[in-house]
Amino acid sequence: MSIETLCQILCHDGSITARRYRAKPGYKSLLKAGLIEESGVVEGWYCDDCSQGHAASIVHEQGRYGYFCLELGFVPLERDAIVAVKACVAKLISRLADLLKASTRKSEPVRGHTWRIGRLRSEHGDLSIYYHPALASADDLSELKLAIADEVGTRFRLILNATGTLPVGGSRVVSLSEVVEIGSDGEIEMATDIWALAGLVVTSPTGRPNTYGAPVKDLARQRIASGEALRGLKTEANVIKGLLWNEETKKGPSLTSVRRYLAEVREGPKKGQN
Ligand SMILES: [Zn+2]
């Protein structure tokens, strides 16, 4: 299952009501895995019961929660309506570091909202992996850049995030939802090969670059020709991903890249694409 719900909660930094999210996919699993928690109450509320419509602070008055409105006075709210949900970022980082078997993880942010998940070694160069919740504004970018400025440089660098796609020089930015998913036991697990995401192209003994483009496209064409191909892009991509997954090396193409190659086979290459 996708961790889209976790990404949405990560974006809000602790001030959203749990009630808005309880029915979303994976919510219970995330709660059980300790990756999110319901605690305290939100600080703010939006009053849309009066003619003005305005933001208000939640207050606790004579044993009741509520907020003040100029027109309506004290408006009481049920506690359940304002219970907050927040992501347990430290737990998420440590779980990711375990999954990736990363070294030099840091148990607190490097700076601000930027966390170092850790480093992975390879004969082709090392990979550092960071988490920064949002890369959607210039402020997000400067905060991240400041945080990693003093970090040890490695050949590959991956920034995992929950929202935003602004590019960061010298790094690849990937959404967490592409990297992990919720497994059948409710814990998060790897959904893809982290090295492929980081941009490492493994060269085969023949010296030919071994990217996933060619095998995915070949298999997609074969399955179309033999009539085995499933109709939905996502379901077919899932099947192809499964067929190309190497259980021994734990490597395989990401669902995103399979979908992209499969769409190209079905629709022909997009304009302006090499
Ligand atoms: Zn009001």
C-alpha cells in the first residue's frame, strides 16, 4: 500500500486534526507501526460558522475546548474533533536507516528539518541519503542547502521528501512514496532499488550499461504481442516490476520507472524526450 497518507501528514508538521485522516488508506497501519501518533489537540481552527470566516486559536475554557468568534462568542468543540495527528519523524528515519542498512545515521536532525538517514557504500562510490519534508519553495531549498553544506560529500546523494519537486544541485530528489510502501504486516518496506534511484548505472561484464529501460520495454512488448498484457497501466506495471525483480540481489526497477517505460511502449515516446 502506498504511504501517501504518511506524506500528507509529514507535510503538516503536527497541526492537523486526526479526524481528517482516520479514513485514509494505511492510517491504522501507520498508527500501529508508530510512524504517526495522535496526541494533544491542534492549535488553530477555522471558523466558518459566522459571516466573516476566520482563523482562531483553540482555547480550553471551564473544562471545554473551543474558540472565540466575534459574532458567536465562545464556540465549543468536541475534543475528538480537534485531536492532532503528527508524524514520528525520528522513528521514520530510524526505520529507513534499518531498511537500507545505512551507516552513520543521525538520531536528530542535521539542522532544522533536515535529517541524515545515513550512508551506503559501493565500489562505484558512496551514497548519502537525507530526508527533508518539503522542497516546494525557495525557503525549503535554502534550509536544506544550509543543512547539508557541512556534511561529508559523497559521489551520490539522494534527498527523500514528502512534497515538492524542486531540484537540488548534486542530488536526486525522490518522494518517499516512491521509495517505501506499507507491507502486508503494516510495517513500511522498500518498494524499489535505492541505488537505481540514486542514479547508479551498474555496468555489466560486457561493458554495456545495464539500465532497466531496455528489459522493461522488451518485456512489455512481448506481453502485448502474446496477449498477456493487462489493460490497466498500473496493474501491468506491477506485474512487470514483479517479473524483473531479482530476489537474490534485491534489486529491480522502481514502479515509477516501469510505468514510464510502459507508457512509452504504449503511446510512443513523448515529444522533447530523448
Ligand atoms: Zn466566526
